[in-house]
Amino acid sequence: MPFDSLSTSDPHPDWHDLLAGYALGNLSPEEQATLQQILTDQPELQAEVQAYEETLALVPYALAPQPLPPGLEDALITAAQTAPKSHSSQRRPQTRQHPRQRWYQWATAAAVLIATIVGTDNYRLRQQQTRLQTQIQTTQNKLKTSEQELAQAQADAEANPAENSFEQVIDILRQPNALVYSLQGTGDAATSSGSLLTLPNHSEVQLVSHNLPVLPADKVYRLWSVATEQDSPMFCGQFNNTEVGNVQWTVPDALCNAKPVKVIITIDAVIDPPVPKGPAVLTGNI
Amino acid sequence: MVKLQTKDETELISRMVQGDQAALSQLYDRYARVMYSLAFKMLGSAEEAEEVVLDVFAKAWRTAARYDASRSRVDSWLFLMTRSRSLDRLRQRQRQSKVVEAATNTAQVSSSDLPDDALLITERRTIVAEALAELPEEQRIVIELAYYKGFSQSEIAKQTGLALGTVKTRIRLGLRKLKQALGSD
């Protein structure tokens, strides 16, 4: 029956509206019941319904194509590999089933459902995992870069200690309030000399020496500061010299850098108590 | 509708019945983009659209043996499942939020898309887009509200302010023209 044909045998005044609405799936329950009755009475109208469903099914072709998300096809294939398939195209005759068969069918259906859910969840988890792995990789790359830069800086410092110390000396000398003590050798170290550099309210001192020998492991150089002519020398740390003659250390007391009138460097045993005992090798005045 | 038919698709389904995953991949390559675009259009969510496409292909794989070529084309079968699942999700949202979306954001169908990689899909897109473009706008809008939003005729009447009879008439006339344009008559 042509869609818009009018005849005295029309099954319902609005049957064509009902067909169109049915194809779109937007009939009310009452309208669906009416159409169902019409289709029962005139089964040839099923072809009209099918034609409209086919027409509407083509509508998505006109949509602007969206790019497919990556990984979707892989997720589908993975799900297909785990999901069981139905191989029967024929509807089975309605026979009384053994309870165990019904149980088996329900179990199979549940397995299919679980496989689908698990497949979907796995896909989403893989997406999250991929995002997290990317973040971790980025962080690791940054960390690796920082580590490489630090290692390079350390290597440079080790390879060029003199240059490194030299820069520190220059930094101190650039300060307007830098304290510089010229040191002269005394006693057995008469040929030694050097400069002691520090800053007020600064905990580090820098020694630049000449002909000051590197001591054996059981000996140390100790720095003593004399705040005024009446004060006793104050222990200001110990060190061993380096081959290049530059060494830096941290003083134990801020008073060490409180512009003492005199500084003394002695040689002591490592095990000696921190009292002025060993022979002086370098002395300097402000 | 003959001009949109292909013969090899039923063969793909037969191969899927036999467990040929390459056939599934071939079907995916051909239709996944349209299905995803449909689900995305209806749901507005990339994540949900992905799930719908995955779900539909998983079902097609499991139930390929039940596909009846005499009842529907392969693409219609896939698109129908895609729309049904998307509508289910839309209605689930409405139940959860108790809010019906405003109908003013009517679906826009573009006929000026970039060509798809597949010549077949491009050809079909051109045909359908032209057919939709031939519809009067008032007919196209009510069809799209029903198709993409899943609105009932009463809901469309309420959202658009049209009389229910007018909605029904526009849907009927629009579908008739669309069917004629796509060669279903």
C-alpha cells in the first residue's frame, strides 16, 4: 500500500503518522498499541515500517565525521577475543529446558555481559594508564634532565676546583664589606703566604695560599681569630690544604668573622682538643 | 535505496559468524566513524560515544549469526543499535537529572564535511546530506529532535510550541520526502 494513498480501506485515519512515529520510536504507549493492532490486521504495512526505518538509519551519514579516538579498535578486538559468539541464526524451537540448561544459558549470558563490561572497563583503564604513563614519563624525563645537569655541574666543579674556588673568591671580593687578611708564613713555613677572605655575618671563609703544604691525614690546619689584642685566640675551624692552595670551610662561631684584629693558622693533630697549642704557620692582621 | 547498497557487507557478517576478526576490523574501519559521530552528536560526550561504539560492535560480533539481511542493511543495523544505545543513555540521564534538555539547540547537519577516507562513505554522506538539505527546515528540525534527542511527539510539541498535530504532520511529510529522496519508494 503506498504510503499516502487514500482509500476507503485505510486502517486508521492517522495510520501514516503512526508509521512515521513508530519508525522514529517516539509514539506514546497508546499509539504504539494502536499501530500494533493495525500491523496485525494488515501485515503488508510492515514493509512500510521497514522502509522508514531504513531511511532514518541513513541519516547519520550526513553528520560531520568526528575523528575516532585512538585505541578504540584495539579495545574492540581485545573484547572480541574474549567474548563468546552466538553461532546460531535459527531461532530454536520452544522446548522445555532442563533446569541445568537454563542455568547454563544464564551463566553464559552473564559471562558475555561480564566480558563486555570488563572489556569496556579494561579499555578505560588502559586509557587512564596511558595518560598516567605519559605524565610519569614526562616527570621522569625532567628528573633525568635535572640529574644530568647536576652531575655535569659536579663534574665541572671536580674537574676545575681552582676555577670553582677562584669564582668564589671573586664573589667575596666583589662585596664592599669583604674582609681580607694577608697571611705571612712563620717558623718552618716562612716561605708560605696567603689571603683569608670572609664577609661579616657570613659563616664561610676562603683561604688562598701559596707554598702551604698538604698535611698528612693525622694533621690539620686550624684557624684562630683574635678579636682584640686583649682577647685569647678563638677556634674558627680546621681544614687541610689542597694541591691548588684554595680551601673553603665554615666557621663554628659568627664571632670568627666579627672583624678580628688578627688571624692565626696553626698545625695541630686531628685528635688535639680545640685549644691554641700547635705551631703557627701563617698569621695576618687586618 | 538501491544506489546505497553493497554486496560485500553480508559477506563480512558471514565471516564474523565464523570468527574472522579481520572482518570485524573491516566493518569497524568502514562504519565506526559514522557510528561514533552519531553517538557523539546525541550524547555530546566523547567518552560515552566511545563506549557506545565499543558496545555496539561487541554486540554485532557476538550476535552476527542473528543478523537478517532481509530485514535491514548492515549499516542500518549498526546505526540503529548505535542510536538505540545512545537514546538509552539520554533517557537514563533524564531520569537521573529530571531535566529535559531545551530543544532550542537543534541538531545541525552539515553537508560540507571534509571527504572521508573511504569513498563509499563519502558517497553516502553526499547523498544523505543532499536529501536532508532538500527538506523544509521546519520538517527537518522536528525529525532531528526526534532522531537525535529521542523526544516524543508530545515533547517536541511542548519544546517547540507547536500543536501536536503540526508536529505529526511535519514528521510525516518530512519522512516521506526523505524516503523518496533516498530512493526507498
